[in-house]
Amino acid sequence: MGRVQFADYAKVYVKGGHGGAGAVHFRREKYVPHGGPDGGDGGAGGDVILRGNEQLNTLLDLRYRKYVNAKDGNRGESSKRKGKDGEDEILEAPLGCVVYDADTKERLGEITDHEQEIVVAEGGKGGLGNWHFRSSTNQTPRHAQDGEEGEQRAIEIELKLIADVGLVGFPNAGKSTLLSAISGAKPKIDSYPFTTLQPNLGVVTMPDYRTFVMADIPGIIEEAHEGRGLGIQFLRHIERNNVLLFMVSSQQDIEYEYEALLDELRAYRSDLLDKPRILAITKMDLQENFELDKEKKLDLDIPVVEISSATNYHIDELKEIIWEQIQAVEKSKEDTESSG
């Protein structure tokens, strides 16, 4: 089996560095034979940090880093000198990642910007040196604090692809063929189910230097939200798409398949249906005279476009409709931000 080229999930055991111990030391100089305590504090342990990197688009590297430990802090030194802090350990991740505590399922944060950082395991505090413990009744304290243990936990990192439009459909609906036809992406294409085993991204270029990003999500099957098939592994990618392009083959029961896809998204996360939707009826080149029978026509309150990726039938029209929907979403976001 070939090496996996994409990963959207990783589980990593992380541990912050141990804090350095405080020092027990007394001032000793030639003419000060009975100097007081001057043991310095221990250095703090390093943190384990998840950092956004816009150049990455997969969690593949983190899949192979099962255990990650930050460096320990150094012991305190004489003359009240603090020990050196332990070095942080940086885990670089693509934008669109959400990180959880694997045991409690607490959401620790989300990476949305380049170089954004989330501390997933804090280093322990350094111990206090013995000079902190001097008092009128104890001028020569002979003890100092140990450093604290660093935080340790298992974390789960999920990548949700960021794209302007996501393709939603059952296997063999023509999603990969469309992505290949209108972008530079080269997904694997064949005539059997589950050809697409991982999401594919493509940049679609239009006249006047307009571009948008399209994501081909692996085919969903009925009851995918319950764990059947491959679709459940990738439903989360739909969450980050501004527009959903539903694709149903002209050779199938169009209304039934469209409603079945809506049911799967509704069962997974009902708010996904609040996103703008477009329905593309694919493989029209297999229809006589490129027309659907009257009984196959749909009366929906969303744009419906009959297309053929093989012949470019209505492809330009589809791209313009997608562009209009994307712009409407962007304007809505701008209006919300300005009013807030």
C-alpha cells in the first residue's frame, strides 16, 4: 500500500517540561564568611504549542509524532540567578484545525490564522530558591522548592478544510470529474464507488482574474452520520465551506438522492443546511438531446443547473452561479462585522 498523502486527524500525547528546582546556596565571599542564602529560582518548563502554518494542508506529519515533550527548566543558581527556562516544543498545523482534550473532549482552541498559537500543554513552574525562605528566626534556610510537573494530556487534532464551495454527493455523482474539469486539481477518477478516499482541493479560475477554491468531499452514503462508509470521516470538512454544491447524476432518482443528502447533513449538523446551496444535475451528456424528462424536473428554491463535465455543458453558467453565491456570503459577513 502506498504512503498516505493526506491526513485530517491526529492524536498526540503531549507533556510540558518539568520546572527546574530552586537552589540551596549561601553567599560565600572572602570577607563575608557568614553570608545569607542566595539560591536562585528554577527555570520554568517549556510549553507544547500548536502553531498555525498557512503552507501546510495536512496533518500527516503529526500522525507520526505520537509523543511530544517540551524541555525541562534548569535548576536555580547562586547569587539569586534564575535557572534557564526549558525550550518550547512547537507543533505546526494547517489552518482550519480544531484541537480537543482526548479524554474530556474539551475544546482547547481553533487555528484560523498564520502563526496563531495555542498552548496545549503548559510547562511546570520553577521552584523557589532558598533565599525566599529566610526569616528572622531562620537566617540559613537549607531547603528550596522542587519544580512543578508539566501538564500532560492526549490531544486530538481535526482538520476542517477551508474552501469557498464544497461538493456534496453520493459516490459516482461526478464530483471528481467536475473538479478536474474546472480546476488544476487531478483527483483519481474511475467508475466505481469511493474512488475519492480523501478530500481534494482545486482553484477555479474565471475571467477578470476571479478565483475560488473548490473542495471535493468523498462520497457520502445513506446513514453516513451513523458511521457507515467513508463519508462520516469527511462530513466535518463541509463545515468550513461557504457554499454547498449538491451533485446528483441525471441517471438517478434526482429528488430522492437530493433529499437523502439533505437528511445526512441534517442528521450530522442541522445548521449546515443554513449555508447557500446549489444543485448540479450531472452527466447530462448521457441524456438524449441533453434534456431531462419532465417528471425529473425539480421545483426548488435554490439554483438548479444541468451540466456535463465531459462536454462542458453549462459549466460556465455553473461557475457564475457559484461566484454569485460566494460573493453574497462575503457581503453578508462584511455587513455583520460592520454592524457589530
